[in-house]
Amino acid sequence: MQGFLRKGPKHVARFDHFLVRAVSRQPQGEHDDFFRRLSAAATKGKLWFGIAGLMATVPGKPRRAALHGLLALGVASAVTNLVFKTALPRRRPLPEHLPVFRFVNPQPVSSSMPSGHSASAVAFAVGAGLVSPAIGLALAPVAAGVAYSRVHTGAHWPSDVVLGSALGVGSAIVTRKWWPAKPPEPTPRRTPVELPKISDGDGLSIAVNAMGGSYSPETGELLRKIFPKAHIHEIAEGEDIGHEIEAAASRAGIIALGVWGGDGTVGTAAAAAVEHSLPLLVLPGGTLNHFARDLGVGSMDDVLKAAADGSGALVDLGNVVMQRGLPELPETSELAMLNTASVGVYPNLVRRRERLQPALGKPLAGLVASLRTFAVNSPTTLLVNGVRHKLWILYMGRGRYYPRDHAPLRRPVLDDGLFDLRMITADEPFARARLLWATMTGTVAASRVTHLTEGTKVHIESIGEPLVLAVDGEPKAGVRSAEFVVKPRNLRVYSPLDPAV
């Protein structure tokens, strides 16, 4: 049997020797150096990593094609070297089979069958081509050249190259659902509403959270310059933010409430604005400004345009009623939810992702942060709408967020009337391994550990120890239960976005 595997079936051996003789009869020329260099460049995937690096500099399909190509290459290389070369030992061509000027020494010592170079080359080209057929077409001649170079230099028999190429195609097909292209997001849409024009700040009361890291005395001067007739109240350290915002909203004669601060401060102001039937002017004064970004007020110029034009939108508001304290003596509190709420390791994942993002970019930072977070943290047990779950993440967005996986970033519609509920659970067998694998392959949204639902009401309840519930980035400790309800189009906000866009 061993001898049979070394020599191969007779018809394959005859085919191999026939083709190798045809190659050996080619005259010496510059093409010999070309194929020798091409073969060397593809050793250990150097050529393909270099091409992938160039492709990754172009966002969109080229970058995704590079990633898919490298995934397929990795699978092909592992299968070829760890499985087939062990299962199919075969002697490589000998020096007498090719002219000395063409035969490269020293030859590899591993089994000749199959060709690892061919498997990697074809896997990369086909993997990239599944994402972008044009790129795959451009890479095809290079991959074919690498595969042929292995015969031209005497490193492999032709049948080794054929089998290696087939393994490359198979590896690309196996990975075709890994890191899938993200489905298209809906076009940003707003429900317009006319609001009072406040170009000079007349009738505007602004609550400023002066304790935030982005606030400085220069900020106060800027606001007074932009809105000279506005009442500006700075909330100092030690003062109660909710009480001070309520005071700003209660001033006589005001027609709009402004707020400078993070999303937690903006949420408190939103509740006050609804209570006093005032439109809200959001100033981008937080560290991340998620809500301001979704509104389209990422800069003071955007704020000025919306305020001067009286351009506004109707926005849904989430309402959260929490039970804290002892079970026999609960304390009830209520707050508004503008963006997101979460239980579990989601805040840790977001912090890691944002710390890595400047150096790695969003996709890679999300991958590294997810692997780190899910590898070291433990799941939490709680009831969600009456069903017991053990989970790593319970994430709830006020409105549908995109992409539809464990790391949502964007919310194009602010009044869809829904909660976007996402759970990554540890209920399934080998849940951690499933989750890490799905994270590495970009298939978290399709994994069995991921549960994506939508609704207008959500109830969560702790089992045993109380929960830490984060609402709009603000952690609330000691929570035993929480009820979330959507209040459709409950808030009027200034927004410069064209509702038709």
C-alpha cells in the first residue's frame, strides 16, 4: 500500500511523466527565472499576504475580498499540510526528470502530494473572487502561474498541482459564508416637524453639564457667542443633574430646551423636554455623541442650521421603570432611554473596541475586542420576558441598529416604534467555543448562540444577585427588574437632516 501511494496509480504516473517531459523539453530562457522567483514569492503565502495588504487599503469589496481570500488560504494550507500530506506520502520529482538549470535545489522534504502552493494560490484567488468576481478574475492568472511554477521548477508532479488546486477551490467554497457581506442598511429617514426658529437663542434655555470631559470655559464662551439671548445654566460638580435640568426646563417664557453633555445627560433632558412639551436642541458635547450623530448634529454648524431653520424630527423615546433595593422593600425609579441598554459584558466589549479602533480600524478592532471579551468573561443568568437565560450579552437598541450582529454601530431610523433586542447566550452546549468560532468567522448573526428579536415591550429580572444595567452608557447598579416600553414619536428634536434622504 505504501508503495502504491508513493508511485500513485499507473495512469496518473504516466500522465505526470508525460507532462514533466514536455516541460523539460522547453528551451532555457528568462521564463525560467520568472517562474523560479514566482514560486519563491508564494512560499509560506508571502505573495498573497502582500496582495491582501494592498487590497485592504481600499474600503468596501476589495477589503472584504482580501479577508475572505486569506480565510480560504488558511483553511487550504491547514488541510493540505496537516491532513493530505500525511495521508498521501509521495516522492517528489528527481533531478534527472528536469534540466539542471530548471530544477531548484534544495527541494522541499515534505510529501509531494498535494501541492500546498497551488492550494493556497487557488484558495486565495477563488475566495477573493466570491466577494468580487473582477478581483478574482485579475488574480486567476497569478494563481495559475504559481501552480504551474511548481511543475516548472520540479517541486511537484502535475497531479499534485491538480489535487492542490481542487483543495483550494473547496476551501474557498467552505468559507463562502464566513465574514459575509453586510446586508444593505435602509436609507436614513426622519419624520419632519416644524419647530420654533431660534437663531439668536431667544427663548432657549440650555443646560450644560460642566462636569463632562469635553467641557471647558472656552465652550461656555462659544455658546454665549452663538446664542447671545439664550439662558445658559452650567451644572457644577456636586449638583444633581436631573434637578438642574428640570430647573432649566421650567424657566418662564422658554420655547426650547438645549442640552450640552453626554448621552446620559441628553436622556435626562429629553425626559424633561417631553414633560414640559418643549422641543430639544442637542449640542454635541459628549465624548461619543451617539444620539447627536444619529440626529445629524455632529458639529455646531449642524446645530446652528437646524435651530435657524426650525428643522426638526419626531423621535421615539424609550421609557425604563426599574426596581432596586431589597425584594421586600423595592425602590422604583424611572428614566428615559434614547439609544441603548445592556446587561452583561457589552460595555466591556465597546470600551475595548473603541480603545483599539484608532490603530486597527472598526472591523479588526471589533474582532479583537470580541475575542478578548468573550474569552475572559463569564455569563449572567436572568429572566428575559419570563424566559430564563444564561447570557454574555443582552443588548437593547431603541430602534433597529446596524450591522445585525453583536457589535451594532448605526441607527438610520429614529421612529420605527421598536426595541432591537439581541442576546448572545451561553445556554447551548459548547457555547463559548461556538461564540469564539462565530466571532472569528464573522458569522455571529447566524450562530445558534445569537438571538435577534424585536418588540415594543421588554421585561428583564435578575436571578439571585441584582444586575448592573447600563442605560445610554450610564451604569445603574442593584437592579432587580426593569420594564422597557417604547413611546412612539414622543420627542421633538432639532435635526438638519432632510427627511427624504
